Amino acid sequence: MSEKSEAIVGFIANLMPLYQGERYDGDWCARSLTDGTLILPVDESGDEEEEGWLRVRWQGDSSREQEVQGFLLASVALERYVRFHGTGFDEEALAGELGFMAEHFTFKTGCHVYLPQLPDPPSRLTKIARGALTMGQGVLVNVFSKVTGFG
């Protein structure tokens, strides 16, 4: 069995509570808990280079089976997972978490997710500058209040 394919399925299976891992015909698979779609690894052992293909049975129906590149399916799964767990967070926080999860996916599988619109995370200097600006605004308001007598 393909190591990349199995690694991608295992990664997706751990995106709980959206997916759950299960055994199916002797293979470790991921089942969508929203619609029952079954994600199975593809045996790429005879191929020169493993690409991480997956076999998807939409809504668990074997007559609606399709092979897809694992990184594409994982891209959609990660975005849903981050949005589910990030309910109430702003877009910058969601982007940061999605970036972290994308790096984790690469570490675990050796593949890269497809997230073309994901901005680069802010540098440490940018974060420090934003914090200083926020603190500076508070100081400015205090000084203005004391000078004008409105404080």
C-alpha cells in the first residue's frame, strides 16, 4: 500500500469531529461524519513515484467512486476543520491556524495542501509593532483626556 496515500487518509481521519477513522476491507479509512463519504487509500506501490491518490466513495456509495489526489481533498478538509474549530475567531486567526495545520499536514504526509489565497503569516516584528501601536493608542487617549480635562 502507498505510504503517502495511507498517511493522508490517517491525517484526514484525525480531523475530528468532521471525520472518523475506521477499518474497511482491511484498510484504515476515513469516514465523513457529515455525509458518510468514505475515503480509502490507493495502492501506488507499483508506481515510480507515490503521489498520494485516494479512492473516494461519495456518501459511502460504491457506485459513486472516484480517485482524487489526496492533497486536494485534504485542502478542503483542513479548511472545514479550521473553520469548525475557529468559530468566532477573525480571519487573521483562522489564516494563522490554517497555515499551522498546512505545515503539520506536510510534516505528517510529505505532501502540500493547495491553499493559494492563504496569506503568509505576519512576521514577529509585525506582531510586535501591532502590539506597540495598540498600547500607544491607549497612552494617547489617556494623555488627550488629561490635557482636555475629559478624563
